Amino acid sequence: MLTPAAPMAHAATGGQPSYSADERARAEHGRDDGEPDGTAPAAPGVTIAAPYSECLANDCRAAGGPGVDVTFTLSPNEADTDVVSYDYRLSSESVWRTVSGATATVTLTPQGSGLFFLDVRARDDVGRGRLGATTRVSFKVAEGHGESGRWRFAEAEGAALDSGTSQGARHDAVLSGGATRDERGRRGLITHDPQGVPLTDPVTDRGLLLDGTAGYAATDGPVVEAGASYTLSAWVRPETLGSTDQVVLAQGGSGGLRLLYDGARGTWALRNDTEGGLGQVTVAAGLPAVAGVWTHLAAMYDAAAGQVRLYVNGRLQAQESAVALVAEDGPLEFGRASATASTGYAGYFAGSLDEVAIWQRPLTDTEIGDEARVVVNAGHNAVELVADWSATGRSGATLADTASGYAPELLLSGGAALDGRAIVLDGVDGAATADGPLVDDTGSFTVSAEVTLDAAAISTKPVGFVGQVLGRRSADGSVWGLWYQVTGTRTVLDPDTFEEVTVPVGAWRFGRRNADGSQTAVTSDEPARLDGPVRLTGVHDAQDAMIELYVGSARNGAAVPFTATPGAGDFTVGAVPEAGSWTDRLPARVTGVRVWAGAMASPQQIAVVVGG
């Protein structure tokens, strides 16, 4: 197994570290001598081994690339004779690492491209070891070799054009059989260009829609080079799943390269022939595949290390070592695979594919995470609206999704009603439900709703009362949800009677509530208002494994680490189903319930896409 000695820090967008203007100014062979402690060691020497080199004032050349090790030799200042170890760290990190020796070697593995800084300070043998002055060196990591193929399926008609960035032949994919395009592409509504400039006319992304019986797309020749390293990446949304294989990508004969849904296992997998025809390797994800939701898949084969890795939603799911794979020649197939001579093709995919890409190299974990994040420009990740229930002008017992083209109806029950402006929840037995899931619970997503609490009803609730705005339940608690909780009381003057009265104080929360009552959640900064509507938005970033809460377009609280779990059951508004009954009834008016695949990346994106 190839294990990086220490991964390079990187920003959430693009795999490049984030530094201040002052830090970048010091990158030109800057030395940060700090304040040495008396006769503590002076700033040590640091040299960088090829292919990298230290950035100088007029020379800062990019070299290497993501996944290409960088080695540093640390040596004492010529004035020091008692150095025994060194502390070192990347300047974007808070933790220092230590390596022993008067002279030492440190090897790190850059996970992304861009400008990096390394700080090093020597420690002597006096007392517990005095730390000396700091040396800072900078170096630049080149971008990795680009895609040998990328297909966005955004064209209005005709072949899916290969927009890969590496030089060489283009491999356009021709749509055949029951393959069509529809306006449910994973990049969603594109509102800005790659530089972040708003578009005058936003564009709705398209994806490839396959019927599961005859539809597919194919290139006119192989894309994956036989016997070499590769990485495959694709967004998938299967309509249904069962015991039959469904192929996402394939190249070669019946035993060739396959990225697929494994019907026997019920999960996503990679299959590939081994060198010399000795058998076939199957690397399968541990979590079950989910129908009806967008999921990101990536598979990586490192020929030099003999390692195969499978990722789901940008997170490593399974790996195999000591293997040698061979990608057979033949067209690259989207949505089916070659079977035997007698049966022709099999494994037709039923659902949508989008944003397919192939690299002829192993991508790093960070690069795969960035691919799953779908960055469209700085501060904006691609998000696809998958549910949009507006109560404006609506009445009756059902509320249709009129905007996304994905979601089922919301079914109102008990004391829930539509009054032409909102879903009115009585807090007694009112709720609304839709068949779930709407998103892959282990992937990135964003949920939002506008809520007006029923102040009179809330005033009767005890401290600790919880009312759910929206969410999804699991067997051992909530998978995720937005909720209101009474956290205390305060005394105020009643403006009508001029008497002091006790009123509840509460907070908004987004996260997970467990069966034992414990919570993993972000809490609003200010008490929840009782006198008007508020827009709430919850964000789950699967690549960073964090959750965030926005009130209006303002980020509230610090992001909280979050372990995503796959759920079961319906999407609910206004209450939580539990053991055949309901709990956590919320007395409120709720409207503008929306769900997106993808994590919105900033308050600016929340303001543009969700609104205040």
C-alpha cells in the first residue's frame, strides 16, 4: 500500500493551499528568523531535491505534480554543533511534526498543485531541547497531467464531445439506442462563468439519460491505455437498482475494465482483468448503492504501486494491493459492456450519467475529492436542484415539485394544510412527507426552507422541546435534519399589559440527532426569532466531512465534523416518524422547501442561489 508520509494541505477549491498576501510576498526565498531564545539554534538549512526547486525572487518554476514526492534535507546552521532534531510544518497547518537527527530527510507528498511553504526550526540538546529560529522555503507544484477524456453531455444534440485537456486524439462519444439528453445535468443551473463573472443568461446543464435496455454511448476506439495507470470518474443517478449489473463505463471484452453497479453485492464496484489473464479483480464499496440520487464514483489504478482504489462521493471505500491490471483495447462504452460473442452487450444502465472523465495517471485523494466537489469557479460549487416545493398559490393535501423535475409530491397529513402561501403545521399531528431519498445521504448536499414559528404555540413548550423543520430519519436517529429547540426562557415586558411574562428562548440547529438524544449539530448564533419568517439552510460537505448552518445568507457557528450515515425512510417536513408513530411536531408555517445535490461553498453562493 502506498501511504503518503504526510499529505499537503489544500484549500477546498482546487487543491491549492491558501495563504495571506504577506506569506506570498515572503515566498521569494523568504527567511523568517523569528526570535531565537538566547543561544538557541540559528535558522537551519533546507534544500529541496529534484524535480522540485526552491522559489527564488525571480525564479519560481513549477515541477513534479500531485502525488509526486518532494524531499527536503534539513541541516544545522554552520554556527550550531548541538542540533538533535527538527520541527517542520506546512505554513497552512497548525501542527508541527518532528524528525530526529543532526541532519535529517523529510519526504512529503503534495496532494494538489500550486505554491507551498515549509517552515523548519532546529532543536538542540540543552535541557528539554531549545527551539531555534525558523527557516521558510517555498516551492511550486505543477498541475497534474490533464484528462485524456472528459464528456459533459451538455451539447444540444449530436455526439458528446471530448473536452479533455491532455494533448492527443479526441474521443467523441456517439449516442445510440435509447440514449438521449435531458436537462438534469449534475452541474445544475450555471449562473457564473469559470472566472466567477455572473452570466446574463444562466444555462441549465444537461446530462446523458439511458433507458436500461438499449441506450448507450461509445467512442470509436480505446481511451484507457492498456497496462498503464488510470483514474475513472463519473456522476451517476440510477433510476432503479436490483440484482442485475448496471455498467457505468467499460472498455474491452467480457473480462475488461468495468466501473459498475454490482447487482450481486448491491453496491458500486470496479472490475478489471489481471495481467496475463490470471483472473479478475473486483473492488467493491462497503456501503450499498442508492437509487434515484446523484452519486460520484471514482476508481484509480496505480500500476507502479500495484494498487486499486474505489471512491464513492470523494471518500475512499475500498482498495486492493499487489495487483497488476490490464485495460483491454476496444471502444469506451457508456452505459453498457461487451458480453460474449453470442449475447453481444449486457449491463445496460437505467438512469443518468454526467461529468465523465478519465486520466492516464493515478489521481491523489485530494484531486478525487475536488472532482467530486464539482467546483465551477472560486466560491461556487455546482449544485443540482433535486426538490423544490413552493406553497405559493397552492391548496389541497398534496404539494407538487414544480421546478426541479426530480422530486415526488409532498403529502400532507393530520393538521397540516396549504393556505396559498405556506404549509401550515399545527404542532399536534401535522406533517408532510415525500418518498425518500432525495440525495445520497453520504454525499454532499444542501437543504433549505423558510420558517415562521407559531409564537403562541411555542410559548407553551418546555425547555428541551424539539420541533423538526425538515429531515430524514434512520433506525438509530436522524440521518440529518434542520430543527428548532427550546434552550431556555427569559423575562420580558408584555407591551399590552405592561406585565412581566416568561417567554421561551430557542435555537436553530442542523445536523444529526441520535436515538439516545445526543446531537451532532451546528447551532445558530442568535436566538431563533418568534416574530417573523427566517430562511434556514443546511450544508453537508462530504469531502471535508463537515456541516454548516446559514440563517439568511449568514454562516452561523463554526463548521462541525460530521460522520454521514446512509438512511432509510421518507423525507419529512414538520415532524419525525419514529417506531410507527410521530414525534417532534413543529408548530410553524413552512414554505420554499428546496434540496440540492452538492454543497454550496460560501455565503455569497447561498445569497445568489438560495436567497436571504
